[in-house]
Amino acid sequence: MQASALSAACPACPVETTLTLISDKWKVLILRDLMPGTKRFGELKKSIGTVTQKVLTAQLRQMEASGLLTRTVYAEVPPRVEYTLTDLGRSLRPVLDAMEAWGTAYQENAR
């Protein structure tokens, strides 16, 4: 879904809009891993761990269509593909920071 297409079909609730874009566990982890900078597909797969190649590819495509990241393909042998957050994707940093702070507090209280 293109960013412009999303805005035309945005839910009335802003929280629901955010969830529409990042509701999948893998998307949040992709955002986390791309916050420091550009990564190649293999680096993302390795850092995320248990995600399959098929699922990771699908999630990256959805995030690209939503305008959260860009995909750059280099005409090399073997082909090299890199993913970078857009300004829109980087604007989710406060959301991820809040999730991290909440998760840390929860883990400490659970001990």
C-alpha cells in the first residue's frame, strides 16, 4: 500500500493507523534493526533470527509499499540489495523507544 493510498484509506483511530503499518512482530524488529542505518537482506535475516526468507521478503515489500523503507538493488554479481529507513520510517523511533522502555520495565518487574 503506497503512503498516499494509506492516507486515503486510514482508519479514523490514529492508534489503528499505526498498527496497520507496524502490527506485525517482524516489522517492528525490522524497524529496530534499520534504525542505526542501512542493512543488507542477509544481515536483517541473521539479526532477526527465526523469520523465514519468504516472510522477511513479504514484510520488507509491505514496508516499502507503505513508504517506511527504501530498497536499493546494485547491479553486481552476486546481486546486492540494501534496505534503508525513509524519514517516515525513522519517525517511528519514539514509538520503538517507548516499546523498549515499557518492555524493560516489565522484565524488571517480572523478576
